[in-house]
Amino acid sequence: MVNISTWNSRPVNLAVVETLQKKGPIADLELLSELKDSYGDLSFRELNKALLRLEVQGLVRVTRLMKGKRRVELVGPREKGA
């Protein structure tokens, strides 16, 4: 049996960056609920994969607020000489 799903025209990584640009720093669960409006079947695991990719690329920073809650924020452009 083949599982056929509809592809969204916007990658999750791009949607994460756009949401953070619009909302500013946000909790990971709140980010997930914002993205579920566009990606109805987006799982927490898929969001974590996207956040990891963006963090490795240096576009976002994920910090732990408390157990089970993280803050996600865009990394601003670096200062010259820093």
C-alpha cells in the first residue's frame, strides 16, 4: 500500500522563518500551532527536524526555557568585526 500525501508548495523551513519574522521570538508549541494552520498534519517531530536544519544553517536559535518548553528566535545579521 502506497501512502500518497499532498505536497505543500511552501517548505516548512521557509514557513518557520516567515512566522518568526512576523511574530518575533516564540515558544516551540506556539510555533507548531501557528504552522498547523498551513500544514494541518505537521507533527512536532517534523518541526524539530526543520528547527535543527535552520539552527545548523545559523538562521534560528533554540533555547530551553523550562522542561518541555523552548524559545525559538531568528538570529539577526552579525555585526561587522564580530
